[in-house]
Amino acid sequence: METQTLPTLRPLRLGELLDRAIRLYRGNFLTFIGIIAVVYVPLTVLQTAASALLSSSMLGGISTPDELFTNSAYWIGMLATLILALVQFVLVQGIATGALTRAVADSYLGKKTGILDAYRGIGKSWLTLVGALLLLGIIVFGLAIWWMVPCIGWFTGLGMMMFMLTVVNPLVPPAVVLENQGAVDAIRRAWSLARRRFWPVLGTIFVLYLFSLIVVNGPVAIANVLLLQVFQSFDDPTMQLVLTSVIQGLISLVFILIYYPLQMTAFTLIYFDLRVRTEGFDIAILTMEASGSADLSQAMTAPAPQVNERLVTGPEIGNFAILTLAGFGIYIFFISFIMGSALFFTSLLR
């Protein structure tokens, strides 16, 4: 395996972190995209076919709900859609995300990793990762119930869910794949890392998601409006719906394949940055280099400093309340922006 020069590990500002993520992504462009494409492309083809079958069964000369529910094509399409959604969760969120995390970490720490090397490198940790993500989903569901509790739940529940989904969730794959943590310990570890720099990490990830809206969701939304106008001339509504879903699926596939590896690269670098800032990970690497040890995995799996900390502190409750209010504001802004943009493009095409 080809060896690269180990990068200088130090705390990174937002601009430096994004710059390093882009450089790393650009230097491993085909490898990172290939890791996701291996599982995502076949799944997208199957999902598009299932969606087309479901759409055609719903519009293919069926006039009543009874006719729809007795149509075998409808149930085949519905069942295929549900099964493929489950398979996608396991293959993409579990196996491919784990392999990509391994590839990013290896490349960042000086090892050139191929697609097969990345998949071999995760071993059976993908099973733990799938379990951790399912457990995290249960926790988020519990927080949704907490959100309904009067007063304190109303003001903190949404913020807790947002932080879990946007900040803790991306840190779970590195905890599982790189540190060999179990499902419960990985979530605890991700929360422990994220809470140390609550607002800076949240701000960095917010920028990444905002960039995603611009790079992925923006072009897809514009393409959807254009497709709607182009296919309005079709006399056959079934053909119109099928073609629209096929082209939408292909457009989404292209943009997701380009952006998702970059996003995961940035998430992995955030993980390393947190360890450098709060655990002296850079010093551990330098010490290992000075001693002539080449086993960097030993530094990654080294036990984290044991700190007796409460599950949630008072200041963090306040942070969640602020985040809840900010979430409502951002939601209102984006809904207004999307509706305004859709109306604007529609008026231009008339």
C-alpha cells in the first residue's frame, strides 16, 4: 500500500477545515465517489424502476380506490419500494458510509486506500454502525415525545432532535469504524465529542448542510420545475409521471454521488479536529512517529479520557432552547424562500 506524508494535525478554523476537506476529496475523487457508487447506483436504478411501476399502477386506467388496491402491480411496486428503502439504509448508511469513513481517515493520515481496501477495512463494524443508527433513531423518537411535554419540552425538544440528527449522527460512523466502539458507546462517544464545542461544531455542520441545499437540492428543485413544464404537453399522464420520476432519480443520483463523499469527508475531519482540540490526538500521532511506530490505528482506538460528566447540563438545556427557536426561524425562512423561488421560475416559463 502506498504511503503518503502525514498531514500536520492542528486545530482548524472553519475555512481551513473546508479547504482541507476539499483538497482531500479532490485528491481521492474517483475512490470516494466509487465507494458510494458501488452500492448507490444499483439501488437507485431499482428504486427508480419500483417508483415507475408504482406510479403507472396508480394512473393506469384505475378510477376507484378498490381497483387500485386489487391491482397486483401497485402492491409489487409498494413492497419493492419499502424493501429497497430498508436495503438502502443498510448498504448506504451502514456499509458504504463505514467504508467511506475508513477511506477518508486512512487518506488523511497518510495511507492511500482503494475502494476494495476501504470495504475490507471496516470488517464487521458495519453491523454495529447499523445498530447504532437504529438506536439513535429510537432516541430521536423519544426526544419527539419529550417535545410534547409542556413548557420545557416545547422549548428544548426540537433543539435536541436537531442536534442529535445534524451533529451527533455524523460523528457516530467514526466512533464505530475508527475506534471500534459498540452501538451504545458510539452514541455516547459522539455526544461527548460534540458537546465540547457545541456551537462551533453546529455552525460548521450548518454551513455544510447549507452548501448541500445549494449544490444538491437547488439544482434538483430547478430541474423538477423545468420537467413539470416540459412534460405538461404529454397527453398520457402515466407516461408523464414515469418519465418525470426516472429523470428526477437520475438527476438526484448525479448530484448525490458528487456531494455526499465531500460531506462525509468534512464530517470525518470534524471528528479528528475535535480529538486534536480536546484529547491531544496530534501529540499522540507525533509521539508515535517519533517512536517509529507505524500503527496509526492504535492511536485512533486509544481509550478516550474518562470524564465524569452529566448526561445534559443546565447550559446545554439553554443551548437547546436557543436552537429550538432558531430552528423555527430557519424553517419559516426556507419555506418562504422555496415557495418564492418556485413561483418565480414558474412565472418565467409561462
